[in-house]
Amino acid sequence: MQYPAYFDDIPVFTVYDPLAGFLGATVGGVIEYRYLDAVKLTGHSCPTVASAYWITVKAMKALYKDEMPCRGGIRVDFADNRNSGVTGVTANVVQLLTGAAGDDGFKGLSGIFFRNTLMTFGASGRYQIRFAQREAHKHVDASVDLSRLPQSLELRQLMQRCLSGAADFSENQRFRELWQLRVRQVILDHGEDPEVFRVVLGR
């Protein structure tokens, strides 16, 4: 499988999943996630997918500090409804990394390891996403603002030509290059920009 080289420059996110350990899916329950996994899940690489991956990584690290984040140990609440804008796509990536799921999620074994009811939508609050530890009662409020990322006029024009079927081969190639350059900027250029990715530890 071939993909843009910058995918490998995006940091790997390692978690401990007690269910994976219990069932022997991975040694010690340790799972490594890469940006490529989020791309495979959603079927595309875009600023939304990239920002969903990165805000989850940042939120989980803020919650667990020097400890390995626990997949399945997190509750996630979205301010928006699931069908609002790109919330559904974001939620899919968040679920991949945190294990948190809605009513249709895994119901556990003998009352433990459950993942259902750990993700809700339309929550009241001034945050976009709240990540909360189930046991420690700690939470972080997280938000993403992609409006600060530059977007070239050439990219917008090429997208319209490609969508309308008017673009030739070279224009399609140029569009893909510019699009992935913009996605790359989300994490590798703006990943530590607090005006783009905001994570605030709750009190």
C-alpha cells in the first residue's frame, strides 16, 4: 500500500487496552496507532481526519501525563450532534483511539471492559469535545480551529475543476499534492499551535 511519505513523520500513539491484553490480542494489551490507521478507518486523509487524530492524542496525553493512556478508560462528550458538520467523522477517529463508543458499542464481559455508553453527543458545555477519565474523575476540554491554516486560491480553484470533471491529469495530480500538503500542515506545522489545538485541563 502506497501513501504520502509524511504519514510516517506523524508521531505514533501508544495505548494500553486492558481488553486486548485480557483476550491476548496484543502482548500486555499494548496497541500502537498511526495516522495511517485513521486514514484506513475513514478511507481518506483530510484536515478533519488529521485534526481528529491529533486532538485525541493531545487530550489523552494531557490526561495521563507520563503514564500510558488507557484505551477504554475514557468517556467522550461532543457538544455537537453526531450528524452536525464533520462531527461524525471526528467521532469515528476518536473512537478508534479511545475505545469510547455509543449505545452500539461493546457491552463488556461480566460487567467489565465495556465500551458502550462512553460517547455522547449534544452535550451542554462551552467545549467542542470533553475527554474524561472514568476512574480518576479528571477531564480535559478540547477544541480545534482549522481556520488559521492557510489555504491557497490555487487549491480551491483546482478542487472545483476536479469535482466538475473539467481538470486534466496534471491538474488532478497538482490538486492531490496541494491537498495533502494542507493536511500535512495540520499536524506537522501546527500541531503545537495553541490557537489551532486547544486542550484545557478541567478543574
